[in-house]
Amino acid sequence: MMGGALGVPESPKRGYLPETKLEAKMVEAMQERASKGTVMKSFNTIILKFPKIDQSFRKCKAIFEEFDEDKNEVIDHNELKHCFRKLEISFTEEEVDDFFKACDINENMGMKFNEFIVLLCLVYLLQEDQPKTGVKSRMGLPNLEATFETLVDAFAFLDKNKDGYVSKTEMIQAINETTSGERSSGRIAMKRFEEMDWDKNGMVNFKEFLFAFTRWVGIDEAEDEDEEKA
Ligand SMILES: [Ca+2]
Ligand SMILES: [Ca+2]
Ligand SMILES: [Ca+2]
């Protein structure tokens, strides 16, 4: 078969290759998940779920506080290890390090609340292939896991070609499907996309998508308010 027939619709110029082992795993898990399909019917169904996601994230605060043993508002390396142990999440030392590096975006030696949510959701995604026998929930956090599943599903909906990334074209396509070609929809799609594509490499991976979500539902705003005034 000729290359075009294999159907890779677009080849991003750069930044397409996963930068870390963790990202590679994340992309692979997402490709696998996307291939199973999605229950999302449109971009609007995702938007309609925002309030519920927000609520669920806020409930997660109690979990965050439980594991923030010294109450300094960040989860450090040791606290994260305790957290994984308590939730019976088994990763190697190296993987725990990778998770930490991937989600501690400010590199301030600790994970803030929104970073912690992103981390838990990534853990959720990567745990898919390791079902615990006889246990219904993967992490013992059934309510939160339902929200994570919604987020994974939303990403799978956007990732039309199932390569583990959301491209600009895919974003425009997703939004156009519902808004019957209104002129403004393209601009909205672009704005949303730019909010998500943190490293500006033209592709959105699941981690970027999650961070964008914590901003859209206002989780990190509430957290940062005090600091900005200080
Ligand atoms: Ca702490
Ligand atoms: Ca894609
Ligand atoms: Ca990106």
C-alpha cells in the first residue's frame, strides 16, 4: 500500500514524538482506549459535563488534604508514595518519579491541588490494563474514577484518528459537528485549542487536556488567588 492509503491524515512538524517514557505510555494507553470508541456524541455533551466534573474535582480536595501530611498545601515525593501505597497503586520507583516530574509543572518540589488531580487521572488511565481481580474500582475512589472516565472518554471523542493526540484539525472538526458551521465556531475551536496546547507544539496530549480542564472548571484559579495578591 502507498503511504497515503494507510491514512495518517496529518503529520505535525515537531514535538510529535513522546518526550518521556511516561508520555509514551500515556499516548499508547490513549490510542488503545480511543480504539474502543466513545459515548460522547458532541463537543456540547462535554461542555454540559463541566459542572459535574467541577463538583467531583472539589470533592477530591479532601483526598488531597488527607495525603498532604504536613499541611503545606503541596504533596511532596514521600507523601505521593504514601498516597500510592494507600490506594494500592503499584508503580516502580522510576515511574513514581516520572509521574511527579510530569505533573509538578512549576517544579516547586511539590504538587498543588490541580496537579494532583491531573496525576490521579493519568494514573487512572495507565491502570486500565491492570485490573484488580474482584475489585470493581481501580483505585478505590469510585466517584472520582467516574469523572476520570468521562475525561478519558472526552479525549477519545476529540482524537478522531486515534493517535493519542488531539490536533487542531480534530478540534475544529469536533466543534463543527455540533454548531452547524457558524462562523464563530472556528474561532472558539482555535481558542480552546490554544488554551490546551501548553507547549505550543501543535498537538494536545492527554496531560495538556487535563490541565486545561482544571483551568476551565476553575480549580487552579481558586488555588492561586492568595498567592497572586501576596
Ligand atoms: Ca505536604
Ligand atoms: Ca489525533
Ligand atoms: Ca502540545
